[in-house]
Amino acid sequence: PTIVAVVPAAGIGSRMQADKPKQYLTIGNHTILEHTLRALNKHPAVSRVVVALHPEDTYFPTLAISQAPWLTAVAGGDSRAESVQNALHTLAAHEWALVHDAARPCISQQDLSSLIDHIQQPAFNGGILATPVRDTMKRAQTKSGSPVVSHTEDRENLWHALTPQLFRAGELLTALNEALEAGANVTDEASAMEFAGHTVRLVDGNPANIKVTRPADLPLATFYLQQGEP
Ligand code: CTP
Ligand code: MG
């Protein structure tokens, strides 16, 4: 089956507080977006890459990678989910969409292979990279206007959802359309697939695959990228 990487890169990176969207900040010789796109294209199972850009993006055309024959750009939307929807319109329904945040440049070839290998079973409608929660997790409630502990959640069954998230393009687009229409909270692809009643495989991924979100994440991502593949 054909796997197409879909990269939402239309955000403005407000929490990063930089002078440009975070995907255009440089680590070493390349922007974060270039690191991400190159890592995805490098994997032999990925046939091409579709990137969703902010409609007023002026940075992308200045990158050498913008001319790559394996890369297509589309306009993103007001939310991450809408950016992914726009990109999915360029895929055939039977193709697999490997959706990966532009802001996660530390994705390893090993984790890409692991996700692709682990969803090859009819019991699953796709899957996501995720990492088990390590801290003790507290459910909060409000008392006298302050948060207090309601109870402790069972950590054994809690995972952090990462990307990539891999689903059939047609199933995912339908799920996103329905979940957004219903007003569901769609913060990743899996949440739309869950809403549709599909089974999403959790694949244990490397916690180094961080989303660059706040300024302190930049030196961390730089460190992980310099480490290279294990
Ligand atoms: N994204 C997108 N379209 C949007 C919003 C976000 O394609 N309308 C992308 C971002 O570019 C990023 C990924 O979704 O690669 C994850 O989003 P996030 O980390 O929240 O990035 P931003 O929205 O840019 O950052 P912030 O929320 O701090 O403004
Ligand atoms: Mg955001």
C-alpha cells in the first residue's frame, strides 16, 4: 500500500514567542520544517510528502526543499485538523496518510518503521506513536476556588499521544469531517478516529520525538537531533 506523509505546518507558533513561526527556526544547517520533511522522505516506505502551509506563509518558497519533486504544498486551515483535512483532499482514499507535526523534527527512522510494522493487522484501523506516562497522574477538582486532588488515575493505562499517526486517507478524512461537524475536541487524528468508533493501535515510541512548543524545547530538540539514530 502507498504511504503518503501529511505534514501540518500552518501554525504560527505563538507559545514559542519567536520572530517567525517555529517551524522556520534553524537547528544546525536546516530549519525545523526541513529536518522534519527530510526525515519523512528518507524512509523507504514513504512515497511522497504533502505539507500544509499558512495561506500567508512567505518563508517556505525561500527553502531549497520547496522545489523537491517528492513534495507538494497546500494551504492550511484555521486549526490543525482543518490543515490536515486540506492536505488529505490531495490523497486517494485507499492511500495511507502518515500525519506528522512539522514541529517534531526528531522523528527517527526506527520509530517510523515501528509504527508502519505494527498496524499491519486487520484488528486495527491504524495507529499512533505514543509513550507511556511516567509520572503519577492526579485527577483534579475545585475546592474553595483552588485545584485539589479528586483521585489518582491508573497510570498503567495512560499514554502520551505523539505523531506520526497512520490511517487510511479516506477513513481519516470521513472521521475528521464527522468529528468536526459534531463539535468534538479534535486535537489529533486519533481523536477523530476514536469518535468514529475505529480501533487505534498504540505503538511505543521514543520520547525524544518531542513537539517543539516552548523556547526551552529548542535546545532539547537540538540535542536529540545531534544524537542521531541509535
Ligand atoms: N498547525 C497547522 N495548522 C494550524 C495550527 C497548527 O498546520 N492552523 C500545525 C503546526 O504548524 C504544528 C502542528 O500543527 O506543526 C502542531 O501544532 P502546535 O504545536 O500547536 O503549533 P502552533 O499552533 O504553530 O503553535 P501554538 O499553538 O503555540 O501557536
Ligand atoms: Mg497550536
